[in-house]
Amino acid sequence: MPKMRLTALLLGALFSQSACSETPSNTSQAADALESAAREKPASASVLEFGSENTLFVADSVSGKIFAYDMSDAGPAPSDEKAYNLLSIEEAIARTVSADQGSLTFNDLAVHPATREAYVSLGYALDGVDQAAIVTISHDGSVELLDIEERPASVFTLKDTADEAVTFWRDIPAPTLTITDLDYADGELFVSGISTGEFASTLRRVPFPFDVSSTSTSIEIFHAAHAQMETRAPIRAMTVLDLNGVQTVIAAYTCTPLVTIDASALQDGTNITGKTIAELGYGNTPLDVINFDARDMEGTVQSFVLVVNREMDADLIAIDDLTEAAAADGISAPVPYLGATAGVKTTPLPLSGVLHAADQNSQFILAMRRNLDTGAMELVSFRKGSFFRLSNFISEYNFPDYEYQDDQFAQGVRKFQNLLKTDEGFPDQVR
């Protein structure tokens, strides 16, 4: 992405608001795959996904199930679009679930489409037994436990899930990768993960409301950093988009190929090859793939995909560039050296320490991140167009005797910094 495009987005946040198929007929799933109105607590709560304002999907990788909860009682939409500025949330979460703070694992983050509240899925130990929970967190830091044990749910059970006898690095069970991501699009839930068989990497399509139909497709890709075709490693994060009229899965894998998959090719029981459109860098696990719209300073809406990474900078990619790459030949040759990147144009963004991210509203991306100085778990918002928090830094601008120049650029920087100061809870430092 040209540098001027990102600059225009950054400054454009001053002047304008961000803007934020076919149904498979195959009935290969047995009838007992569907349980209606179940009152069953998930054995684990890994991936979260909102299908609409009223439906929260919860992936239970341990038991190979997907729970769909009716959230129509969640509350009204907020009157404004406020940023989250919670700089230490672990103690409140631990107290809410009656767990030791050190036992918490944070599995995923989602934002309710109406209330814009944060939903966090957790694992923790209680008397030596693994537990699952989901909490909601409001802007003021209030934490509430979602009553998933008492709340009725529709439940879909996956078949051919990962082999319990297989482990990675001695103690990581393969079933933890049964469901690696969920994405809801056009009445269907796309489910990535691994299953049994030679082609372990699997992408499923499950209609919602759940019935007994679904498809399960094995996916192989060319991994340019590994210089080989791969059939086992699963998609780790994905989103489903319309690219030039074609419903397309944008999938990110560990170490870090980016792949497009034509959703119409996802037929039950088949093996297909995704198109590798980028190699984003080695030694990295993608965490989330988010798509959203943003306006530049001329008011032009641009659409983007954001790949949030665990070990690297995040990658911002224009949808126009993705569309062009999806229509072209994919990458079929190894990168020339370890660390080389290739393929679709990206802009690196400074989102270090982020563990989970979600599209919050038309103005912000919401993220859970570790503070690299204190180790505290934070829940904070990043304004679209800037993708950084000004209060992370002490720079020239922070000194009390600094004076902004009178030219248009300097005054634009001043106004933009004042906007970020207000977002981040420092209105007293506006200049």
C-alpha cells in the first residue's frame, strides 16, 4: 500500500467517520449432530463469533461442538462510540469467575454488534479441573459472567474431529485445533480446523439455524516459506468476503502464508487447493483477520483487511489489492531466503503485544494486549486510520515547551493528536 494512502487514512480520521450464497444441501452429517435447546456447558470456550445481533457462536474444540446462544436480551445500542481504556482487567475477571488470576487463559475476543460490549472467552482451573467461561466487559470496566450453563443453546456436533491420541510438543492435544476460527457469512458458519485423515486441514460450512446438513472440505496450500505443499496445518484465522462478486475465504496460516479460497469450491468430501497470494513472514502465528471500511480525508471509503499477528507487526491490506491478487496467479515458488516476503502489498502496523482483536465499531478496533512493561492484560481501542495509541509513547510533542508550527501539516498533526488524547482518556492534555 502506498505510504500516502495510509497517511490520508490517518489524517482522514479527523474529518470523517469510519464506515464500518449458496446453502449446502449435502447431508453427510448424521442426524445426531444436532441438539436443539440444549442446556449444556461447553467443555471449552475457544473461538467466539457473532452471527447477528442476537446470536453468539461459541466453539468448543475439546468436545468438537459449536454452541449458538440467543443474545436478544443483551441490551440497547450505545448512544456514542467510545474507546475502551482498561489498562488492567485480569483481577476483575478472576474475581468474577472465582478463579486464581494466574490460571486464566484468554482464548478470544468478540464485540456484540448492537451493545458494542466486549465478550471474552476464558479457560481456567478450579480445584484442578479445567473450566470454561465467557465474560462481558463494559467501557467502565464492569465484568459480568455470561450464564452459558443456564442459557439454552442450539448445538452442532462436528464429525471426524482430531485424534485425541495425537499431541504436539508433548502436552498440546490435537483436539485443541479441532476449531481454530469461525466466520459467519450469508446464513452460514465457516469453521476452520483439523480433522482425522491424511488431509487434516479442514474447512467446514454449517448452515444456521443448524440442521443436519453441512460440508467438510480438505484444504491444501503451497507454503512459500516452507517450500512445499501442505495438507495438515490448519487455517489459524480467516474472514469471508465478496471479492468482485465471488464469495472468498481469506485465510492466514502459521509462518505466515495468506490464501484465498473460492467458497463455491467447498464441496463435501473433496480436497481442494487454496491460492497462496502472500508470504507475510516466518516464525509467526496469525491471531485474527478483520475486515472493515474507513474513510480518508477526502471522504472516500476504502475497504481493508487487517491481519493481526502474534510475533510480527500487523498487516493492513487494501481490498482492491486482495481482489487483484485473488484474480491473478498464486505464489508457486519458494521465497529466496528465510524472512523474505512476497505477494500482495501490505502496510505494517504497530500492534505489538496484541493477543486478540475485533472490529469494535465504525471508529475503533478493539484489542486485548499485554503491556510490555508491566505484563498487565489490557482491553483498549485503536482508532482506525492511526492503529496506534499515542499514550504508549513519550516524544518531542510531550514536552511542555513544545510549540506546533503554524503550517497546515503541523496543525493537522496537533488536531489529530488531540483526537487521540481524548480517545485515550487524556482530555486534560489537549493543546
